[in-house]
Amino acid sequence: MNLDTLVGLLQLIPVQRAIIALAIAGGAFPIVGVWIIGLNIVPVRFAMMHVALLGIALGMLIQLEPTLVGLLLCGVTGVLLAPLAKRPAGLSGPMGLVMTMAIAAALLVLSLSGVNANGAFELLWGSILATRTIDVVILGIVATIIIVVYVVKKRDLALLLYDREVALCSGIAVEQLTMLLMFVIAVAIGAAVHLTGALLVDSVTILPAIAARNLGRSLQHMVWWAVGIGIVGNLLGFGLTLVLNQPPGPLLVITVGLITLATFLRKRA
Amino acid sequence: MTNATALHISNLVCRFGSTPVVDDVSLAIAPGEHVAIVGSNGSGKTTLLRAILGLHPIYAGQIVVDHVHAQSAADWRQRQQRIAWMPQRQASGQFPLLVHELLASSRNPTVAHDIASQLEVGMLADRPLHALSGGQLQRVFLARALGSIAGGAGLLLADEPTAALDFGGQAAVATVIAAQQVTVLVVTHDRTMASHCGRVIEMANGRAREVTP
């Protein structure tokens, strides 16, 4: 591809919107990834993808905006799961249960409402190149909420993610904070799945956080690393997408994945 | 001794599943008293401290701190503010936290930092906790607890505070804890530590009995 073609592509509105969406998601969603790693709830993203599908199916059944019902159901599920975080076994088991129950319930609801399941899946699996202006606005709102929660609760979060009991005995309202985190995590994943596509959820949340875990010495360091890798990795991956004329999802995940792999090698060295 | 807290435990039962690990324990500790709890592993010592802090559920009986029987979440948070805690399990802590961030969670971070310097761990302020040795970590948690006492906590709960220390360190920490003008309840296998306490309670199979110090 020559430079003129690349410049031409960059002038296309869908491409510009995709770049803005990736910059917003890469700049804020890795913070959610850091929380997910800290709370040891990596399966949450699969659980919430299925809950979002159930919400979309419910929205179709009751004829409300499916995306909003999906996000709402994700948020409610996150809040309902939060009290289980204090169990020694943590949230991994309940996440698996939620995932299985949600997909079963979603298929049942789709059958009851007579909607073709593919229609619901299309709503769920968004694409970064199909991002609309309203999607960018929603991403911006969710990103702002994530950043505000992090900045306001930074000190409490550092203790909670280090050790729940140390946080409790420091006078932190741990249950409320966990509930807030679970709500934001669930909504962020629901939004990311719909707006950027299922494959990209990992490249804007978990992968930068895993890389940051290898590089950061504290929560603050981890967040800076995760955000940096999120922005640079995703924009670089998108650039490769344009240059190589390949689908964005796989290239973005592979680019951020390779950066993450490099951090493991650096850690070993 | 204005901050020292009274502690009354009556007929306390705590269980793991159906197995009682603290079994009908009653204990009255006056403000300013220093009490050592000794006993073999698994006798219920740590569970007793954790129940006082609200970290282990109470099956029966009650624990009253400063005439307050905590029931609501707000009560428990208020109680946790009145207690300085040195945990035995030095935090699950695989997630990075810097020493100065932990000291900042003390009720008086300035005092906590000063004490950390006195305990020769002040220079580790920018290190992650998981990079510290067991002894260094214990000193950091002690500095944090003493900062909380300076900030108004009236009860120190210390769970094997000298376990990871060398002999010199054990004596130094025992002396520091003995000098505190608050109520102290310390779980220990260390005779030096126990000898600094006015009372010694021995636990076996979840039950407690007073022994001569």
C-alpha cells in the first residue's frame, strides 16, 4: 500500500471514528482490566458477554432498546455478584454459572420472542469499523466513569486489590467499593463487546493489564503502563489493519498480544 | 491511657463448617491490659482475633468493644477504626502495593513513617510489599499499627508479631509492643513476647483458660 492510499483511508469517516473509539477505549478500558486482574475475575468478560446477549434478547422480547437493556442487565448482574467476592473461593465459580445460565436463558428468550438468534448475535458482536457517532459518545461516557472512579478511589482501590482484609481493617467500605467496581466492570465489558466487538474486549482490557502486571510496581504504575500499552498497541494494530488490508479484530489482538508476550520475556530476563 | 479500649467476650463460638474452632470462650480485658494468647497451632487463637475484627463470622456469643456490640456494617467499620491490627498471614498480596501506600493507610501516616524509620524499614518506602522479607514486612505492619494507635486506636491485636524475626528483632518488637499505652491482645509462640504481658491465656481445642504468666 502506498502513502496516498493510506492517507485516503484515513480521510474516511468510519476509519476516523474507529481511531477515536480505539483511542478512548485504549485510554480507559485497560484500567478496568487492571481491576479484573486485581480481583482475580478474568472469566468476568465471558460471563458479561453472555449476560449482554440475554439483555439484548430481553430487549427484543419487550421491545425496548436492546443495547440499553443489555448494558443495564450487565450492571445489575455485576452488582448482584459483588457480595460473593468475600467468599474465600472468590468469584470464578459464580462467573461460570452466570455465563452458562445467561446463554441458556438468552436462547430460551429468543425462542419465545420468535427472533432469529443471528439477529441478536449481530447486535452483540459489534465491529470497530462499524462504530457510529452515538457509539463513540457511549464509549466516552463509560471511559469517563472509569477514570473518575479510579481517580477518586485510587487509595482505597490499591488496598482492596492488595488484600481485602487489610482494606476492611483500614476502615474502607469494602462491600460498597466492590459493588461499584463490579458495576463499572460489567457495564464496561457490555459496552466494549457491543461497540468494538467481542474479540477486541481482550485487547482493550485484559491484555494491557496482564502486560502492566509484569511491568508495574504499584497500582498507579500498573494503570499508567496499561493505558500506555492500550493506546499504543491498539492504534498500532489498527494501523497494521489499514496497511495490510486485513480485518481489524485479529490484528489488534495479535499486536497487543505480542506486546504482552514481550513483557513476559522482559520479566524473565 | 485515655485511648485504651475495654474488651468483653462472652460465650463466643466460631466455626469452620460444622467444626467449632473457638468454643465457648469468655474473656474480659480491662482498658490498658496486655494479654498474651498462647497455644498450639489450630487451637483457635487467630480465629479469635479475626472474630474480634469481624473477619470471621460469629456462630454464638458476643464480642463487646468499648461497650459496643457491633451489629451493623457501620458498627463494624467503627470498631475496625478503634483497632490496630498486625495480621499473621501477611496479606494475600500478590497485587503490588508499595510500603508507603500501606503506611498511608494507618490512622496517623506521619507517625507510621517515623516508626518505620525507627524500625529500620523506612528506607524501603518505595518498595513493593511482595519484595520484602518476612521480617521486614512484619516491621512495616507494626509501624502501620502503631501509627493507627497514635491516630486514636485503643486496642492492638497482634497475631504472632515476632514470628519472622531474628532473636534481636523479636526482643526489640516485644519491647515496642510492651511500651504501648493501649489494650494489647497478642497471639504468640514467643516466650519473650508473652513475658511482657500481664496475663497469659492458653487456648487448646478452641477453649481458653487463664494461666500464670
